[in-house]
Amino acid sequence: MRVVIVGAGEVGSTIAESLAQSHDVVVIDIDSDRVESLTYSLDVLPIEGDGSDIDTLEEAGVADADMVIASTDDDETNIVACGAANVVSDAFTIARVKSPKYLTAWQRARGAFGVDFMVCSDLLTAEAIVGLAGLPTAQDVDMFADGLVQMTEFEIPAESPVADQTVAEADRFDSLTFAAIIRDDEVVIPRGDTRIEAGDEVVAIGSPESIRAFSSEIAPEERGPEDVVIVGGGEIGYQTARLLEERGFSPRLVEQDEDRARWLAEKLPSTTVLNSDATDQDLLDRENVGMADVIVAALENDQQNLLATLLAKRKGTDRAITVVNTGDFTELFEAVGVDVAVSPRKATAEEITRFTRARRAENVAIIEGDRAEVLELEVDADSVLVDRSIRDVAADIPEGVVIGAITRGDEHITPRGDTIVREGDHVVVFVDTEVLDEVTEKL
């Protein structure tokens, strides 16, 4: 597949790196330094120029492209780039936007603006935050099979009752499968006698109810959140509050700008909007922010997010989720006390990469920076699974594969050794990247 990527920033470069191994990738950027950097770092064809200019797109060979991905930091540039590409080629076009207003317009008429698929960074980030906020110790959450199956990555705290138990001892749920354990840099496929250690990241696949129950087992002293404080009323903060309201929460939201605070108060009927500075210690004391179950820092500035988070944690807030606009800060923030750092650019890059791969699967989640994937596949007549038990199939699929869940219509089936897979079933499978091509061909 020939892919033209417009924008060589963090999002574009991440997508290019992911696709370059198996596709012909051309990257366009207006910044000569970025173009030069790509020349030495990735096996792609870099072109300096304006990706919304039809002449530049033609120079990149867009007429022969299968896909055009517009991923600059500017919404309008991305939309125009897709529209221009649509004029001179039949390529599938993907546009990254930050503002949900473009997504709303596009959703009313799919294909509008010449865009075949649109990804909204701010909405994606808010959805990730809300998913993480409800599950203590969760590091990543993805849904499959129309919401019947959930994949969640949990970090096991040192004081957790699950730490030092074997998988067999921890497996007390009817509809849950332990798909993998990430230990340091190693992916461990768990067996019954595999011991779960503090600091492990456990990938669990199951029904949303069993995932919540397992979350409670990991940290029984931590109940589901009731009091959520959001710092920053920009688009991510607003969308996070709106989604929390849809789930029955009544969050508090701190916004420094008076006009914006008034607008938020009008739009969010179940949210208490505080017009103040979230780094003001008097405010934190006066509003008992230290008593909050979760603080979400969603300011535009990374340093302010970190400061607000650490102040709230110092006051006693249980869990901190912070938006990090500079991807390189993610691990640093988590090292100094942030529980989960969410990068909008990383989330967007993963969503676009996931979509390009999902053309061979129903849905995809990328684990630990491309180390493994969780795929949702519909079983057809040619699949090695069809009309066979999981136990019989085991010899025909490589190591590094775990069938985590099966859905048949609206029914969730937990795969066990004697489970028979039928044509038309949807299977949710954890796959080590090293055997990905072999597995997708067989399943």
C-alpha cells in the first residue's frame, strides 16, 4: 500500500514509523528540519512542501496513493489537504482534527470535505480519560464487539492482594481472561502457575462487569470514584465533564477565564464550575480538592498540569490523570507522581494506525507501543478456528497468542479448552507482534 502522510510532527512521524515497515510511505512537511530528520531516521520518502497544495501532493505521487493521512496540528490544513487529494486521486483520506465541531459536521454527512475518516484528538483524549477515571490502577482501556468485551491494562500495586498470587488463584471471574503480563520489557503469556508480581502490567480481556470486579480485587480499598475535579475548561476539559455527566457524575471543573467559565456553566448543567486558578493553594483548601477521588489536569500547558496535579496529590487526592501535550514528558510525569499521563497526540496516532490496521480486522488495540495487539476478528469458513475446540486449535497457532473472548450475536462467551468456535463468531485475540501476520492469516 502507498501512503501519503501530510505533517511530520509527533502524530505524523509516529504513524510513518508504524507503517513504513510494510508499506511505501511518503511524508510531506513544510518544515525543512523535520524533513531532513526523517531522511535519516525512517525508511520513507520525505518531501518538503505544503501538503494542502495540490502541486505538492502531485509531486508526492498522490494519484497512485491508496491512502492519504493529514495529521498536522492545524485542522483547516488537514481538511483542505484531504479535499485536494480527493480531487486528483481515489485514495482513502483520513483527517486529524482537534475541534469536535468539524467531527460533528462530518458525522452528519460521511465523506464531507473529501474526508473518508475523521479522528478528533480532543474527543479521543476525553474518552480515554473517562475510561481510566472509573477504574483504579487502569493504564489503558479499549472496547470491542459493540461494548460486550473490554480490554484493560492494569498496573498491580505493591500492596495489592493480587500481588504474589498465581494466575489460577487470581482467576475468580466467569467472564475474564488474563491475556498477558508485561514485566519490564518482556511480554509473558500467563499460565495457571504464573505468579503475578507487584509492578506487573496485566492485560485482561472480558465483560465490562468482570473487568470492574477484577479492578476491585486489585485495589479493594479504592471504591469507584464519586468526586472528580477537572482542572482546565478547554475543549478536553469540557468534553471530559460532558462525558462524565452522561455517566451520571457531577464533577467539579476549575477554569480561570471568567467568560469561558460562564459558558461552561451554561453548557454543563450537572457540573460545578469554579472560576479560579487551579494552582492557587487557598482554592485547593477552600474547595477540599484534596478530598477528591480523581483529579484530571487538562490545561494547555504541561508544566501547569504537572504543578496542579502534584499540589492536589499533596493535598490528598487519590488518583491523578494528566494531559501531556509533549509526548516525551509522558514517562517523566508518571515517574514523579502522576498516576496516568494521557497524550492527545499519541492517542491520535494510535487511533489512525489502529484504523489502517483495522482494515484487516474489525477492531484493534495497540499494546505497549506496538509490542502486541488485541484484534477483533470475525470467524469465516476458512478460519482455522471454525467448528473446532480451543484445545484442538492450540497446536495450529503459534506461541504468543491468547483468545480472550468470543461473542456470538449478543452473547459473550468466555473461551475455555472445550469451547467450540462457530462461523460468524467474533473473537478478541491478544497477539504478540512477532507472530501477527501468521495469526491474522490463519484466523
